[in-house]
Amino acid sequence: MKKYRDYRLSEVRAGILFTLPVVIIFIFLRIIPALAVFYYSFTNYSIMNPPVWNGLGNYISLINDSAFFEALGNSMIFTAGTVIPSAFIGLFFANILNKKLILVGFYRAIYYVPQVVSWVAISMIWIYLLNPSYGVFNWIFSTFGLPKLQWLFEPNLAMFTVIMVSIWRNVGYTIVIYLAGLQGLDETLYEAAEMDGCSSWNKFRHITFPLLMPITTYVFVITSIFSLQAFDQIYVLTYGGPADSTVTAVYSVWRQAFQYAQMGYASAQAVIIFIVICALSLITLKLLNRNSIAN
């Protein structure tokens, strides 16, 4: 018994030694900066001057900051426009790629490639594709006699364009997640449904979609969190323009911190974004779980 106890203790010590570096890195790169942001949100802090405590001053200023609420609204539009289409398009292609097709492994890899490429590289490619003068999209439009579009330079079109590019990149991720879920479903359910004469649509509606509801919940929550933190594609594609039509909440934080050097005010905005992300994640979890129970 004593030898077994000593053996268990040595395993525990080894586990602690292996995990300790990761835990330390996580604390210094995640926990401490998050606590610092929360503290700075209650201070008047700029890059050139040390933080001075001002209580709820930053949050009171935020109440009257229409630009921040407009940026928060843009983040909501961007999130809704990206998450919902990405989920359903990903589910559609996952069902296709779950079948026995020629070169199916190649197709799966191709769909996921955009996900592993950095947003900066992807955005630079799309800038050329969407160029008003020589871009591929406008060249196709002109070939069919359609007017050329100012994809990234028209206030009413820029957000749609950024959403379109984001969907194109995110679909690969949702395909992989849904594909993993589909491959874990019990095949006997489909065999029984075929024996009962169910069509492909009825099998999807009554078997596939209800069983994939936990996967759908995960996809919606995770992609919503990522979308609410969108910055890279905004910065490279539109730089927040035109006329601030694509300024998101995180872009507003960056602007306050690194353009206006208002670190305390930017920290207060970051705290509000964190609260919004937590609230929306909880609402999404409750709504999707309720639908899962109803199904």
C-alpha cells in the first residue's frame, strides 16, 4: 500500500512539474493582463502619464459615447452576419463531405486551408480581388455588363464585404466541427429510418439536426466569441472606414488605446465588451439548449 501511495505521489509531482510552466505562462499572459485591464478601467491612464484613480469616471463617459455604442452595434451586425451563415453553410458542406466521395480527403483539406492562414495574408489577397479597378470580382461583373462595385469604399457595402470575407474563412472551421459530429452519430438510426421509408430531408430534420444540437451550440458560442473580437480583418481591409461604417467594438478599443493614448478609457470599453460577450454566450447557450430539449 505504501509503495502504491508513493507511486501515486510521484505521478502527481511529475504532473505538476509538467503543467507548471503552462500554468505560469497562462497566469502571466492571460490572468494578470485581464486583472490589469479591470484596474485600469477605473483610472485616468495614458501612455505618457501614470494611472490616476477616477472611480467610475470612464464608465460614466461611456454612457454618453455614441461612437462606442455605434461600434458595439457594428460588432453585433458583424457577429450575426458571420456566425449564422457560417454555421449553416458549414453544416451543409459537412453533410456532403461525410459521404464516400472520390478525393474526399483532399476536399476536406482544401476547405480548411483558409482557417490556418493568417488574417493579414487573407485580407491582402482579398484587397486585390475586390479592387474597384482591376479586381477579379469587378472584372466578372463588367464581363456580364454589370456595374463595378466599390466593395471596401462604399459605407453601405463595406460591412457586407467584410462579413463575406469572414464567412469564407470561418466555414472551414465549422465544417470540421460538424464533420466530427456527423461521424460520431449512430448509423443504426439511419438504417431504421430507411426501413421506415424516410426521405433524406426527414432523416436530416428528425435525426441529424437534433443530434447535432450540442455541436451547433458549441459552434454558435465559439464563433460568436471570435466574431465579437474581430479586429485583424477590419484593420487590414477597411481601417475602420469608410466613415467608421466598419468600426467594431474591439477596433474602438485599439483606437482609444493606441491612437488617442487613452488606456484607461480603452480598458473600460474592453470590460464592457467582456460583459457583452459573457451575456450573449449565456443567452445563446440557454436558447439552443432549450431548443435541444424541445426536439
